[in-house]
Amino acid sequence: MFFKLTHRSPKSNARVGKIFTDRGEIDTPIFMPVGTLGTVKGVFNQDLKEKINAQIILSNNYHLYLRPGVDIINKARGLHKFINWDKPILTDSGGYQVFSLSNNVKIKSEGVYFSSHIDGSKHLFTPESVIKSQNFIGSDIMMVLDECLPYPCEYSYAKNSLDLTHDWLDRSVEELNKTKDLYGHRQFMFPIVQGGTFKELRIKSSEYIAAKDLPGNAIGGLSVGEPKEIIYENVDLVCSYLPKDKPRYLMGVGTPENILECISLGVDMFDCVMPTRNGRNGMLFTSEGTINIKNKKWEKDFSPIDSNLNFYSSDYSKAYLRHLITNKEILGSQIASFHNLQFYLWLVNKARKKIKNNTFESWKDKILIKLNSKL
């Protein structure tokens, strides 16, 4: 068994479940801190486990392939040993990063040719090579190579792109069936629903990947510039076609509001760089709303960062954190990132509890009023 549903909300599609991997169980809905290069920026792995209570982190095949290289990770006996992390890891295929970071990208039927954003060196990602490199990395959940479309996008291009993505999925499955786990732990693969914002294509893609009967399914190509209403509309549509007995992973989304709204639509897994990236720039997420800690109003505020939550980061005052951030002290970025990650994990943990006692929807509507305010 890979996934077990334990509770469904009677008033929405929100649900609670558990994912089983060889390296531990994952309670859903869950947020996965992003550790692109094998590190969640500014946070020790021990703190991720013991203070932030992260059950799974996300790393990226594109970045690890370029640096330090999958051969080095293989010699270290996998990413878990390389970074000293014994809980589950999900790796993105790197397809999105190829299109967003690289130069001279050329998409062919065989794969994607691109130049490294680091040194301009030439590379080719194929569905097969991406599975092989993630096998060397040793992630517990790996993603297939796909093309993430920009927004907006012409229908004709989206249709041709979807056909290519589905062909790459078929090749990924074939490669996976020939691949042996390297480090004594099972690896699982998720396909990705694409199709831009076109309902017909989203339905086609949902049905296609559902028929593959893989352990879980991902929803990609959203939060790339479209209004949030379009995100929710597409998530709702896709979730109505994806199997109910398998986890659904919404890639790269997003704000606390995005997460709560998409939990209500039936999504189980989330990741986003926002907690750490925004934290490094002085934006804090709290139970009362967002704080721009750089604002002068916090200069003499000696209250905890979030008075309602007993976080480790609340050992520090707003005034002190403002002092650190405005003076570009590394500790400021660490505290802010730490706090935001704690908040995101608190939020999904609270959502699980509210779903279990059948009060999720009323709680969501009330807390969103606060979360969407700027303090």
C-alpha cells in the first residue's frame, strides 16, 4: 500500500490520508519544503526534522545533475546519505527549470536540448535520462519529464505539447520498468497533468495519466502567471478526473490561501519556494496576516513574530528581526525562513485536524480573512 485515505470532509473534497514509503510515512495534506540543491536554504536538516517537523523535502534533478553531478551523489550512496537526511525526498524532473533557467532550449521528440545557466555547457534531457539520474539520486518519489507551458499559450501549441508530454510519459514508464532501486529503498514515480488552461486538454491529460495506474499523480503547469481563479478552476476540474485513492500533488503552489483552497478541492501535496524566498526578503507569514518586517513600524516592536503560535522563531522579537534583515545579517534570513516554514507546516497540520473533526470549511473561511491581510 502506498496511500491510504483516512478521512473525507462531508462539505468539500478535502481529505486526510497517509503516504507510505520505505523511509517513513507522510501525513496528508502536506507541504514539502524545497531543498533544490539538497539544502533548504539557511535551515539545518536536524531543525527541519525536530523543530519544523518536515516529513518530506523536495530537491531538483536539474540542479543536482549540474551540481554536484549525479555521479558524485551515486558515489555517496544517494542523496539521503549525501545530505544526512533519513526521511522521504521527492525530486522534480527538472523540466520546468530547463525552460525557465536555461538558454538555447530546443524541444525535440527525443528530449530537450539546453545550455546550462551556470557555464553555458550543452546538455540533453530525455525521459530515459531523467529517470536514470533520479535513480542515481535515490529519491523516494520521482517525477517524469514534461513540458511546462507558459501563460498565456496558444491552443495549437498546448495540444502538440501535451502529445509530446504523454509520449515522454510512456517512455518514462518503460524506462522505470527496467530500472532497479540502487540503495535498498523503493522508488515511486508520478506522472504530471498538463494542458495549459484549456479544459479539453486538462481532461484528456487527466484521463491519460490516470490510466497509467501509477502510485500518485501530479498537477503541473499552474501558478505560472494566471489569476488564482483559473488555478482553482483547473485544480477542481483535474481532481474530478484523477483517482480518489491516490495522492494528488499540485506542483509549485503556493500562498497559504492557495494551499487551503486547493486542499478543499482535493489536493494532498504541495511545494513552493515562497516560505524561504519571501522570508529572505523580509516577508513573514503569520496567523494574523503577512508582515513586511522591513517597515519602520516594527522598529520598536519587541513582541514575538507571531504571538499566537509557539514557534521556535518567536523567541525573537519583530524589532530584532527587522534589525537583522535591514542590515542583511545572515541570521535574519535564517530566522525568517525558519519561521515561514514552521508556519506552513503548522497550517497543513491544522488543516488535517480540522478535516478530521469536520470543521475545515468554516475554519478555512475565517482564517483566510486574516491570512490575506497585511499587517
